[in-house]
Amino acid sequence: LASVWAGKSAATLTAVDLSNTGLGAEGCQTLSGVLGCLTSLTQLNLSSNMLCLEGGQAVASSLVHLQLLASLNLRDNKMGFEGYTAVTQCLGQHPHLKDFWLEKFCLE
């Protein structure tokens, strides 16, 4: 997946839906290393992936590269308060963000 996104097609990719794929924290950390190549990304769906604190932190660290992001779906994950806080603190830097889903999240 990383090698595909690192190619020329990454420059034009606008939506990534990895919902309910069992991504987990490790997958999210790998994904965060790739998201920097997806500069045209406007939609990112990582819902229902059992993301924990580390997954939330990985998502947060990658958001800086996604300046065109308009939609972010993180519902049904278990990032905890610290993970969600890390993500939400980065969102103020995204003037295009219109949709942000967190419902059904667990703060434990």
C-alpha cells in the first residue's frame, strides 16, 4: 500500500476510506508515514478501527501534511482522551475542514 501511494497516483488521490479494516495503532503509524505524500487528500475515513492512544497520536502527527483535508472520520475508535485531544489540537490548522466525526468514541 505504501509503495502504491508513494507513486505518481498519490499526487491526485483525494479520498482514502480505511474504515473497519482492523488498522490498529501499528497500521496507523505506518499510514502516518505515507500520508505526507497525499497532498491532494480531502477525505480520510479511519472509523471503526480500534485505534488506541498511539493510533490517535499517529493520526495527529500526519494531519500537518493534509492541508486540503475537508472531512475526517474517527468515530468508533478507542483513542482515549489524550488521543482525541492530540487530533483535535491539530484541526485548527485546517481551514478547509468541514466534517469531523467523533461520535461513539470511548474515552477510557
